Amino acid sequence: MTAEVRVVDYLARELVRSGVGHVFGVGGANIEDLYDSLHATGGVIRTVVAKHEFSAATMADGQARATGRLGVVAVTSGGGALNLLPGLAEAYASRVPVLAFVGQPPTGQEGFGAFQDSSGKAGSFDARELFTPVSRFCARVDAADSVPELLARAVAAAQRDPKGPAVLLLPKDVQQAPVALREPPPAAPPVRTQSRVPDCAVDVLSRAGRVLVIAGEGVASAGARAELADLAQRLGAWVAVTPDAKDVFDNRDARFVGVAGVMGHQNVVRCLRQADACLLVGTRLPALARGGLEQELAGTPLVCIDPEPPFVPGISLRGDLRDTLHALAARLAPGSHPCPDHAGPSPLPTPATPAAQATSYATAVASVEAALPPDAHVFVDAGNAGAGVIHLLPAPRHGRFVVAVGMGGMGYTFGAGIGAALATGQRTYVIAGDGSFFMHGMEVHTAVEHAAPVTFVIFNNNAHAMCATREQLFLGAPHPGNLFRPADIAAGVAGMFPGLDVTRAEDGAQLRQALLRSNACPGPAFVTLDFDPCEIPPFLPFLNIAGRGPAENEETAHERGPIRVG
């Protein structure tokens, strides 16, 4: 006789079999049965309760980015489900594999005024229509016996290129229903076609005397750092990285020329101007990564290695990234060739006000660099603080450097950093502004509850400074609503969490000392440093208008439109 278990027990069993170690989320009546089964694993799966479902999604996202494994999140129906959406949208846009279990009211109550009904019946909205646009797979589990197949399909979809979220909508009565305990259907073998590199792509690269490689986050996702480095040596190429991929190539290597795009270095522009060919690896080169490079790109032959086609004209080599890198390398002359000389990724000059001299972005980032462990992860939030860190801070040699540019949501890092820290046990720096802290900074509580090795570094300019800077430069004056009364964030956090190591640093030296102290402790720490909201970060659209950028002091339609990231 075939044994039966509850659907939620089956799900927990399969997560254990798959090596899942954490499930992040926020509980509720329509997901409590799943949490009951997860708790019954005896700690094999650790459940982490977030303060908000957005942060639960970013915890799963951060874990996936740090480990390369599937992140898992579980939330209840109604507002809990809706709060999940922006987190899944980031994972969708950034191609991060996340599996989401979303509780639903019992099927017998659908269409009869059920609390938090999202069945699409009797005038309720349909959760499937809500989640489908931000997922690679979305299904409502209407019958217990469909769970094995739907779970297998969801996991496969999340991990297949292009990666992204998969969503299973779980009515409460289906969660409790019995299902036969049998071996899951065999996973379909990965579709691995022989990577073929057309002659035209080989000709473009082999005939080029100077090649600029621009590498993106897809290199990290594919685990292809070694293949990238080998190809760069064979080509004798310069290597630049996109803003969200600083860690895919050693920032201290002689080939490294800097960050591409609006938060990047002029050295990349100079190298592209001299290049005979440009090779994109693991990036489609979206707007933030190509800003300031458009003129040079238009006149340079381009090859792109990525599962999806590039946003700029060129030869597209689609398919498995590592296999394609191997296939291309095999058709090039072996050996390591030096790259041409270049000036190096020198920081852009930025205007400074007298009040900002002591705690400029350059001063603060230098202090972070001096304390950052080589195996630490760095998660950088949106805004002026983020632009400064992306431009100035070298990526750690053996850790991730993560920037969520898919949707650019403020507050992403608080959950994502916790997810990465819990999954890897490595010290993780979360670097964010005060605006991001006020959105999702209460996840500090989650870090304290789970003793996560996270150091929260808050650059506090008492403003939504990127918005205020835009308004000052483009509209003539900042809106008063984006400039805040002074807040002593450190004192508030210290009062809430008496055992937490909290420091309000007065200068770069105190910041460095606080960070070094946090490195030596096993749990979380919290550091703030005050900034002048008038300081302009190394963000090309701002510097162009302020008169410190390399281009003419004229705002373009491109800058006024897509670059509103604050």
C-alpha cells in the first residue's frame, strides 16, 4: 500500500532532498501548515521570519546570488502575497532563481466572499494574473495529486535560462490534503546543445588588435569567472564590468579598466574608443551599463555571449554561457597575451561642499575598503550612496558584490544581505543610505534574532538625496519633502536592540575601527556616518550638469528619463 502524507509534508520532504537550507517568509493562516512541516524537519530547513514580505523575497534572492542555489520564500495570502511582488520583480529582471510558495484561502470558499480571496471568481482579482508577469512559471495547485509534477516544473523553470522566480499558489485545503508518497518524476535532463561559435564572431575577435570585454552578472550566475579570465588572456583584452558585476573579474588585475556606464569610469570610454572590437559576456548591456558609451558602441564591432540577445546591435551567441566561452576559447590562439596599456579606473572628480569634506563618499569608501575582509559579501543599495560605492569600492577577492539594478528598489539590501550571510556564514556588508534604511531597515531585527554576520553601514545624509540632487540640477531646487530633519539613526537602533554593537562614527577613522570590530564578532553590527546631502556622487548624468563630467553640460532626454533611480 502506498503511504500518504500531507501536501505540505511532501513539499518539505522535497525541499530537504534538494538541499534547501533556509525558507524565508512571513507566516499567516493560509501558509501556517507549510511552516508546520518545515519546523518538523528538525532544523534541517531553517525558517527565517522577515519583517516584511518584500524583504523575505530579497532574502531568498540574496541567498541565491551568494550561493548559486535556489532561494525559497513562503508567504500567506492577501497583503502578504501582494507585498511579495516587488521582490519577485527584482529577481525576474535580474534572472535570479527563486521559488515562492503563496498561501491561498480554501478552494471551497473561493467566489463566496472568502477573506483575501484572489481566485479570480465573483469579482476577486486573480493571483495567477498578478504573479505570471514576474515569474518564469506560475500555477495554482488545485489538486493534491498534481503537486509532484507542478513542483518539478516550477523548480526547473526557476533554474533554466533565463532564470527567475517560479510561483506555486497553495489553497489551504490542498496543503492539508493527502498525497501519495512516491518518488518524484525524474527531472528532465538539461537541454545542452553543442555550443557553436560562428566564423563571423571568431573573425571579429581574432582580427581585432584591441578588444574590450564588458562582463556582467551573468558570469557570476553561470559560475564562469575562470572561463572569463582565460578568454581575456587569450584575447589580450581589457576587461570592464557592469555596475552589478564588479566581482566577476579581479578589480586589481592589470586588465581591469573599470565599471561601465553611468556610475562608471572614463577609462572604459577611452578603451572602447581605441578598441577594434567589443565582447559582451553575461550582459545584454542595459541602459545603466551603457550610459556614456553609446557613441563608441555605434562604431565598434560587437559580439555578445549571453542566453538572451543584447540591447545593442551585434553578433549574438546565445546558449549556455560557460559552454560558449569554452567553445570560443578553443577557436582562439592559446596562451596568455598582455593587454595594451591603459590609464586605470581613476575616480571621477566630484564637486564637494565644505561641510562634506570630512565625510565625503571617497573618505567613507576608503575606510570601508581598508576594513573589508577579502571573503566578505557586499550588498549595495540604491541612491547616491550606492553610486559612490559602485564607483569607488573594489570588489572583495572572494565574495560577492551585489547591486540590484533589475528594479533598483530601495531597501533591497537589508533582506538580501541577511539571506547571503545566513546561507554562507561569511561576513556581509550592507551599505545603504538613510532613505533605504527607513524603508526596510527593520530587518535589523531579523539579523539580531538569527545572529546573522551582517554589518549594516548607513550613509546618512538626512535626505532622499538622489531625488534632491536631480531636482537641484534639473529643476532648480530640491523639493522640501526630500530633505529630512536630522535623525540619529544609531541612537534609535541602539535603544531598540541593547545587545547590538552600534556606532555613530564621526569620521572615516572611526568608521574603519567600527568595521574592524564588527569583523571580529560573530553576529550583526550597525554603523552610521553622516554626510552632506548636497554632495554630488560619481553619477555621470549629475556630473555632466554640474560641470565635472566628461561630456557637455547639457541634459539629454536619456538622462531625464530612464535614469531616475532614486
